[in-house]
Amino acid sequence: MICPKCGSNHVTTQVVTETITNEKEKGFGWIKACLGYLLFSVPGILCGLCGMGKRRRSTRTNSRVVHLCQNCGNQF
Ligand SMILES: [Zn+2]
């Protein structure tokens, strides 16, 4: 491995693991409840409320390889 910047072969390679957490709040709305109410009256509201407060969490790990030049500090 040779640094593209200075041409030195004093390059260390390391794997960096990043964890990305995505938190999405489930879109509950009173709109849904209202629609439920219009369509099914009271049971519709209950249906709408059931979806309230649920969060969906997805975690993604991203690993990438980083080469660090010991000579000039270039990361590539
Ligand atoms: Zn370099």
C-alpha cells in the first residue's frame, strides 16, 4: 500500500466500524383517528390510538477501511 499523496509505503490500515442508529417515530395522527372515527366510529379511534407511541428503531453497522499514511498523515 502506497500513499497516493506522498508515495510513502508507511501506511497503516485499520477497519473502522460505525454504528448508525435510526430512530423513526411511527407516524400516528389524529388524522388517522379521525378517519377511523368517520369510518368505524369509536372502534376506529381505538384502532388509531393503538398505533400511538410505537417507535421503530433500526441499527445499521457500517464498516470501512481507513488507510493512514504515517509519513504525511493522509487518510484515504
Ligand atoms: Zn503520505
